[in-house]
Amino acid sequence: MDMYESYSSDTDESEGYEDARYDIIAPAGHNLNTQTPIYLDNSPGAEYDEKTDITSFSNATYLNPPKTSVTSLYCVKSEIRDKVIYPSPFNFHLKLPRVYKNVTRFQIVQLSFPNNIQEIKSKVSLVSSFSTFIGLEGYSSECISSCLNIFTNSSTKANSLGILEQGRLTTYGSQMLTAIEIPEGKFNNSQIAERLTLESNNTPPFNMISYADFKSAFKITKDITLLFNEPGDNYQSKLLSNTYKNHTKETIMNTYYSQHDIDKHPIITDIIAFNAYYYPVLKELLITEFGAHFMNTELSKDQLKYYVLNTFLGLDSTIYYEICLNNIGVLDEFRKNFTFEHRNINNYNWTYDNRFICNHDTLHTSLKSDIANSLDKYISDELYHNSLNSATFNTLKTKNANNNTILDDLQTNLSTVFGSYFMESGYEYNGDYITDSAVRSVSELNSDPLFTNMFQYSRIFGNQYGTFSGINLTFTNFLDYHSTISSYYNNVQSTSNTISTIYGNIYHKHHTYISYKYNNVLPSDMIENKSYTSYKSLPVAFVSNTLNVPGMSYILSEQDPCVSTCYNLVNQKLTQYYSCLPVNTIINTLQYKLGIPNTEINFNSITTYLNIVSNNHFDLFLQINPELSFNNMDVAMPENYSITTETTGQYKLMYAKILTSGIGSGETTQTCIQNPIVFANTLGKLDKISFKLYLDDANLTPMWLFYPFAEQYNEWSATFQIDEEIGYADRTKGWASTPTLPIPADPDQSNSGLQYTS
């Protein structure tokens, strides 16, 4: 049996005839050259079938091809953006690696966002911008000394607090500004209070002493401590990584050189004295970001920093001497920032208990120590010159007080006798006995037998005050009484004069010392009234400036033209950063946290209470592709019925909310809230994504305006899921029965009398 016979024996003839395979495999039967196969009847080019009685598909309808979704994951890293076009990690666009078509779903599946954006930032973040100011048109080399403060020691309102201590004036006679600067870092409210206390009470390292005075004393005594301030509450420097609370002058000195560096020179030369005075200032200047810009030297910046910061050439180094000598004006001006001349003289203690409270009722601890120590020195010197010491001087004062008590008792008793015997008042003794109506001599009173016999007795005198128990005195007549009172009177007068002279010399010398040393530090009325000995603080006003420059006038117009020029240069750049922010959105500035307004100066003598300003974390909003329907989150906004009763909420504004609460400094949050975007009609194509981040505050502050610094530690990453719709073929699908709902023959016809097709 051949193949065809085998096939036909197993299959119905008509069934095999309809099978297209029949025409292919049959060796006999239908002749492919003379008869068109069934499967080619309706093929392209086939003869047109004019039959009208086709009913094979009358009960079927064509359905859309079946479809499915394909999921892709897209990983985003903000740091891969073009940082020239998009400098901020909070506002940038990225091109997708391919075009995603027919997108049905878009959502975040993973997020890593660093919690660094609310850290307090100092001007270090602006270094690259500030550096361009050097050499700008309008800034000349003649202004170097005047502009030094602004370029090297100024601080922005983002991390500093302006302080006006009443009575402290600039050379122009206007109120002088000082500042408390918080270093970079992330702090909660309590930590801000602790840091403010630490920074405001930091000991300025350098003493108020001129080079001429220092040199004359140092060359003779080799006492380097003349150069440094008395210890205060704590000491720290940009040169150090530690904060020393219990420190000494030696702690400060070791920041720059050691006692060994002094002792190894048997003779102090002018070069050694000069370097000892100016080298610490040079070192502080070069540790700043801009110090090298102000140096007049043939050395390169790298060489300069190496010789000064990375090694120590010795106090007899000619390199140090030449550098300092060529820049003596710059160093003298910069040194003021490390003395009390440009530093606060009050002691400030900050606390936070639902509000910030600052107590400033005493002078700076270091300043108090210097005032007290210098007074003790003059007391010791004066006592030595009078053959006394503190113990014998105290004994002398105690004995004089006791003698004065006895004298007072003797005179009180005699005054009573004068009143009862002579009926006279206003008794006074100065060698003679004076009353309101007469002056009587000793001989006159002693010659009166009735009067003189009144003084024949023994009694204890001097026990009427204090702890002194008095002394028992015995008299036989008035002459004995007079001899006793005269002796005590002369003794008290002589001793009191001695004590008064000692104290007079002490306070005169001490006042001369304070007046000379702190003439540019303490207010003139404090010096004139000698109220510095009570250590009472000055009234204070806290102010908000864009730029706080220690030692500068609070009123810019009252400055040196050079200072005004440099101030305006720096302030101009700061204004570029912050002028675009909406009102009340600079929530990260120190003034905003402390509630300090920029208003007229008001002084408070004891305690300053500041408004409550929350330092809680602000969550972030993420907005993507605002031109498309990606942002499906409504946001509530502040309402004020005095303006309008309509809602101020924003409709479909944000895509997701990034939560940072409970995340510590430098940690990463991976929590976000979103409403995954599902498109009812597919999004035809997606080839780019734009990202914008906003603060969750009352103004939805744009983060790229609020935080303009492009810092590496603010870069973030995320992973997105993108679903695309695709169709696929299935031979078992594609045709189905006609829907059961009848189709009207005439859809425009009224409901009554509808006729339906069969």
C-alpha cells in the first residue's frame, strides 16, 4: 500500500480533502497543475468570489488581539547628570537609555536619599565662588588689609549670629558687630544651644598686646605667656580637632609651638621675638580658605602652606621672618579677630526648652580672669613695697577695723555724756572736742571736777558690731579717757591712710593697665566708671545680617570705602543664592532657627528670650515630568479666611513624598509614599525624566534654590519600575460569539417599536 492509500484508509475522504496537507503529500489524486487547492481559494490574487449567501461568520465578531505587560527596571543616580547644565541634585533631567512605548505603569520600587540637606553650612560651601572675587574690578591691592576680615573671617546668616554689645564702637564711632559662628554640621535644637554656648565662650588665643610691648618684655624675661590670653571656659581652633575645656596658656601655645622651641634659644633676638609674635597669626591666616590670596611673597601657595602648616622651621627662621615682615599690615589686621577686639566680651549660656533662652549676665571668663589676675598682681606688688603680704595685710585691716569699732564706742559714750552734762549735740573729735555750740580743749574738760570724776570706771568697749568681742578699758579721770580715745583715733587714722594709699595705688595702676590694654575693647563708660571690676555684662542685641563681619559697623555706610567694596562683592554672591527664595523659607539659617528679626536694635541687659522655631525634619516632595500626568498627589496648603474661603490646596502636584523623620545625620532614608501611576490609556512613549525636589514646608520651597550648593554627599539614587504593554498572537483566540446585547437596526429610532436584526 502506498502512502496515499495508507492516509485515506485512516481518514474520512471529505476530511482529508479539506486538509491542506492532503494536496502536499498525496502522490496521486488531485492534480496540483489542473486544480486549485482549497487552501489557496482565498489567497492573494485568487479569483473574486461574487457569492452573496456567505453565512459562515454571521454569528462571530473580531476581538482585539490579547495583550500582556513587560516590566523594566530603571536605576537613577543623580550624580550622572550633566553637572554643568544641572548643578543641583535637586533639579535635573535625564535621558532614558531607550524609548519606553505604551507605558501602563510607573512607580518607585527603591530609593536611597541622604539626610544631609538640613545641615548648617558655613561659607566653606561658597569657597569656589568667593575665590573669584580676588582680583575683580574695583578691588585693588591697597584694600588688602581692609578687606581681610570680609574674605577670611566673615560668616553668612546661614550659620552665624550677629551680636551687638552695647557701647562697643568701631573707629568710626558706630555700633560694632561681632558674631558667633557655628561650624558645619547637623544639629537639633538642644545641640544648637550647646554649640552656641561652646562657640561664644571660646577663648580668643592672642592677648591684647602690641609687638613693641611684647618684644621689650620677651627679650628680657623669655616669658612667652605674655602673648596668650588667660584660660576661659574652653579653647578650640581651626588648627585643632579637639575642644579643650580645662585648658591653660600652655594649651594655647602648643597650638603653634612648644616651650622647648623657646628654651633652646639662649638669647632672644629680634628675629625670634618677631616670629614668636607673628608666626601664630600667619598660621591662623593660612588655615583659612583665602589666606594665601593675601600674602605678598615669592613662594607659591603650596610652598607657603607647606612651610607654615605642614612643618615648623623654628622661631629663628628667616623664611618666616621675611613672610611676616612683608605682610605685617595684613597680619596686624587679621590678629584682631583672635583677640577680644573683634570677639564678644560677654559670656553667653544658651539653653533650649521649647524655646531658645540665652543668659548673658557676666563678662567672658577669659576676660574676667585677666582683670582679676592683673588686680591680684598689683595688690601683691604694692604689699611687697609696704613690707606686707596678703596675710599680714588682712591682719592689719582686721586690727584697724577692731580699733575703729573701739573708737566708735568711745566716741558714742562721750557724745552721750556731752548731751547729758552740757546739753549739747553734734559731737565730733579731731584732737579737740567739738559740739554744735562750742569747742572744748582737754585741759578745760579735765579741770571741771564734776565732769572728770564721771570717768572713774571700767568697761568693755568695741563689742557692738560684728564678731569682735571688744576690750576692757579702765579710767580714773577724763585725762585717762582722752589719752585712750586720742591713741585709738591716731592709730585708726594712720592705719586707714596706709590702707587707703595701698588700695589707691593698686586701683590706679590697675585702671591704667585696663584703660591702656582694653581701650578698643571695653565701652568708654565702663572704663571711666571702673565697673569692669564687677564683671557685669553689657546689654546685647541679636541681629540678622546676610553677612556677619566681626569688627565691622552694623551700618554699612559708615565703613571704609575698601571695606564697603569688598563687603558688597561677597554680599552680591550671597544675594544671588538666596534672593530667589520665597518669603519665610530660609528655615535652615541660624537666625531663622532662633527667631531673630532684622529690625531696629533693642538691647536686653540680662536674658534674651527668642521665639520658638521648629528644627524638626522637613520631609521632601518629588515631582517628575510635570508636563505629563505623572504627579498624582494632592497637597494641602495654608488657608487664611481673611483672604479667601476657597481652598489653597494644590491638585495633582507631586509624584511622591520622601520621609526623613527619625533619620539621623548622614544616614539614608529609603521610605517614600507614592500613588503608583497607572495609565488608563497607555502613554505612547517615554524618553526622558525630569526630577524636582521641594521642601514640605508652608511654601513648598524649591530645594535647588534653598540649598544651592552642589555637594557630593547630597547625591541620591532610586530605582523605577516601568511597565510596557505589548500584543501577542494566539491561534485559539481572536474570534468569539456576537455579544448577547441585540443590535438595533436603526439606532436613531425611538425606544418604542424598536426593530432588531436577526
